Amino acid sequence: MIKKDPRRVAFDVLRDVTSQDAYANLALAKRLATAGLEGRDAGFVTELVSGTCRLMGTYDAIIEAASGRSLTTLQPAVVDLLRLGSHQALSMNVASHAAVAATVDLARATVGQRVTGIVNAVLRKVAAKDLTTWMNELARGLDETGSLAVRGHHPAWIVNAYRDVLPENEVADALAANNVPPSPTLVVRPGLCEVRELVALGARPTGYSPFGAVADGVPAHLPPVAERRAGVQDEGSQLVAWALSRVEAPEGPWLDLCAGPGGKAALLAGLARQAGEVLVANESAEHRAALVEQALSAYPEGTATVTCSDGRTPDWEPASFARVIADVPCTGLGALRRRPESRWRRRHEDLAQLGALQRDLFRSALRSAMPGGVVAYATCSPHRAETSDVVEDVLKEFPDSTLLRAADFLAEVPGCELGDYVQLWPHRHGTDAMFLALVRLG
Ligand SMILES: C[S@@+](CC[C@H](N)C(=O)[O-])C[C@H]1O[C@@H](n2cnc3c(N)ncnc32)[C@H](O)[C@@H]1O
């Protein structure tokens, strides 16, 4: 395979992200697969794309300040070239003159000779100061939220959401934790694999989840993962599923209402099987239901059933399940560590649309649980509009329900309590920022 220029590959990926709304990690994997790059070169492209996406809002502000013009007056491909050049000059181990020269060459090869002048002029101004100096200049005169947003590289509305639920002295650390990509975390399928098997292959047990291990390298290369006796899953998701399995509940089947792509379902299926119960894993999107089937495929037949239906209007009878989880679609603000472009793509307006769906799914989950049964409302976001606001609104319609103290079922995890809820945090727990409420039906 002919080896492509790593900067050219990064440029193509960034164009996929900014012009076609591609997910950076998927576009990166796709382009790297045909680029003929390995080792250091592949690592360089990954850091260049991920870092540029993560700090995109900061670089945009720097480029506007350095050029004295709005980004909307520049050709979108030129903006992407300037973003990549800024990341190399300000945040990577690349000498400033090399970052400028390489980006000018890339501009010539991609957009054309006519833009090399502006790329050269703007990038030289960007590279004339270091990142800290730029951030100090951009933050000057801003209020606390604005300053945290600039220094922590997040949009202000996300900073406000963090300030709403975290002690003031933790907000900067929480934002900083989103700027560090996590190592892949593995999870065993209970009954099919044990953590010690993963440890024997070089992984380290997770701090809280008894099902997890952190591995460097490519998870798919490990035999238990290739055989689907283990999978990849953030520790926060493992803890949420584990907590649901630990609450006292009647005998009866378990339900995962929004199961795709099947991470929690795969853990719950093993735990249900060990408890002598079966899991129904439901998902509305056909292609994602197929991923759930795949995630469950190593279990013996009869462990779990996958259904594909709208969880708001399911086929099953009400009050059918002893344990139910509604892990609802959300903004994903709790997983910003692993989705570098997401913080700049998501909008505050997304919350309203998601909120209606989240409420409907939680209602349906509560209706699906039998008397004495337990429902977990989980979401990978710390935003109050997706967490406690949803739970409090919906529970008013279910006077027979009781909110349980969710942290009692994760007693091993310090600092996870948020009133009656559990809120996990990257900076406190090294997990995604998962939220959990546990409710018992009367
Ligand atoms: C946060 S994800 C669930 C993640 C999953 N529990 C896991 O651990 O892998 C939410 C899922 O809900 C699905 N979904 C969206 N609307 C739905 C609906 N009306 N009924 C059922 N599932 C829905 C989405 O397709 C998505 O796969």
C-alpha cells in the first residue's frame, strides 16, 4: 500500500468532520485503514485530528484574533487548514516554523497556490504566541463562565451545565478531564470470562467495577474480545448496570428498553443469567438492534431476547418486568473525553427535543415494571435537563413509586452521590459522567 502524507490524511478526516458531520473517531479509523500508515505516523494523525477537534472552538477564536477577520469570510477548507496548523504550532511537539511550512505545503496540495499567502500570514501570527498567552488574551474581561470556557476549551453553555451541579472549585478540573482521551476499558461477560483472564493478558483491573479492566493497545486483538466473551465498555456504564442488579427485586424477567449498541445489555444478560432470569433487550433502530445481537452472541441460547420496537409504545404487557433500565438517548455530554468534536457540534437547543423523548421512555420503563420492581433511569450526561429534571417531572405522574438512594448500591464508589442520585465524573472517578436514578414501583 502506498503511504499517504499523514497531514493530508488528517486534513481529509477533518473535512469529513466539519463538512459532512462525520464522527471524528469513525472517519479517522476509515481513512487510516487505507492510508498505509502505522505506528508513529498513525499516532501523529490521531493526535492531530483528535486534538484539533477537541480544541476547535479555542483555535477558531485564536485564528479570528490573529487574522482580524471572521471565519465566515474564509473558505471552509482554509479554516480547517488553519485549525490543523494551529494545533501543531500550539499544542503538539512540532516546531512553529515546521508547523507553518508544512501547512502551507498542504494548502498548496489541497486547495491551491492562491491560498498559501493567507495561510502563511495567519499561521505565523498564531505561532508567534504560545497557547497560554493566547488563552490569557482571549479570557481577558470575560465573566467566570467565559473564562472557564476559554481555559477549559468548552462552549459556555456546557460550562454553565457543569457549574450547575459541581462545586465551584471542581469545574476547571472537570473540564480538563474531558481533554484527556481515556484508555479503552474492557468488560467481561459474566459467566463467560473473568477479569483475571484479561489481567493475564496485560490489562489492569478497574478501580470500582468488578467486571472491568483497562487495556492499552487494540482491544479487538485480545482473544476474549474477539470471541465476544468480553467487550469494550466504560466503567461508568458497568457501574450503572451493576447497581440495578444489586437492588432487591421480585423474581421475573429483566428489560433493557434502549439497548443499542448493547454494552449494558451484554453485562445485564450475564448478571440476569446468574440470577436465573432472562433479559429482553429492546432497541428501536434496526441496525443498532443487530449490534445488540452481536454483543450478546457468545451467551447460550435463551439468555436474552432482542426486540426491535419503539420503546415508547412497546408490544409487551405493562408490569411485565422485575428490573428495567432506560438508558435514554442524550447529548452525550458525559462522554466528551471519547468524542472530541461533540462539544462543538451539540447545541443547547438539542436538550428540549431530547427531553420529550427521555420523559416518554422513562414513563414507558415505569409502566413496564411489575409492582415491587425496580427501574433505572440512566444517561451519559450530567446536564440537569437530562437527569434530575426528567426524573422529578415524570415521578409526579407515578405517586406509587419511591426514589431509592442510588449511591447505596454503589457504596464502593466515593463521591458519586448527588442527592438521591448517582452522578459519576471523569475527574473524580475516571469514568464517563453517567447519571443514575433508581426507582421502586409501589
Ligand atoms: C444511550 S443509547 C443506549 C446505550 C446502550 N444502553 C448501551 O449501553 O450500549 C440509547 C439508545 O436508544 C435508542 N433509542 C432511541 N429512541 C428509542 C425509542 N423510541 N425506543 C427504543 N430505543 C430508542 C437509540 O437508538 C440508542 O441506541
